[in-house]
Amino acid sequence: MSWYLQAMKKYADFGGRARRKEYWMYVLFNGIIGFALTALLLIEVAARGPGIFSVILLYLYFFGQIIPSLAVSTRRLHDTDRSGWYNLIGLVPLFGNIVLIFFHCQDSAPGANRFGANPKVRYANSRYANSRYDMD
């Protein structure tokens, strides 16, 4: 959850780099929250018919996540030494999303690049390095 909150603190920060863990934990928790809100909507529809509360809550959440999703995706692309404009590949049906997933799964570019220092190196020097909880 801390990785999700870290990505949310950088709400509209399109600069810098994001590790794989930061990106994929953001995607995971974003999916869990979206699933929970959708389940709430379905429960409300089953209980009372179509309700406006859950629909508004669901749309507010999803529209509110557009900018942070683009920002964390851009920072992830920066970590692989690609421009954030590669996010536009996702507009190409099917093929574009597969290419973006491939880019997001790649390891960080070694060392510093034009987008900043490698976030793995900063993390490797911290006291949590090489712990059993570090999966990236």
C-alpha cells in the first residue's frame, strides 16, 4: 500500500523515474479499489435498483485516476530510458497495450539516464536493501 500512496503523492509528477515495484503496486491497488467500487455498485443495483451514489463514486474515482496513472506510467517509461510519449502507443488497439506492458516489465536502465538517477541504486543504499520483502 505504501507504493500506491507514494505514486499518489506524486499525483502529477511526470518527471523522474519509477521502479517496477512502484508501477505494478500502483496498478494492483488501483485494480483492487476499482473492483471494490464496482462490487459496491453491483450490490446497490441488486438491492435497490440503479443508484446514483455508487455510480458517481465509481466515476469520480476512475476520472481522478487518469492523471496519476499517466504520471506513474510516464515515470516507468523514463526508468527504461523511453520518453513518456510512448504512452500514446496504448491508443493502438490490442497491439499497443501489449507493447506498453512489455516496456513496463523491462528492467531499469542501468545507472543514471536523461531522466534522473536510477531509483534502484538509491534504494540499494537504504537499510531495507536485500530484505526478503524487496521483490524488484
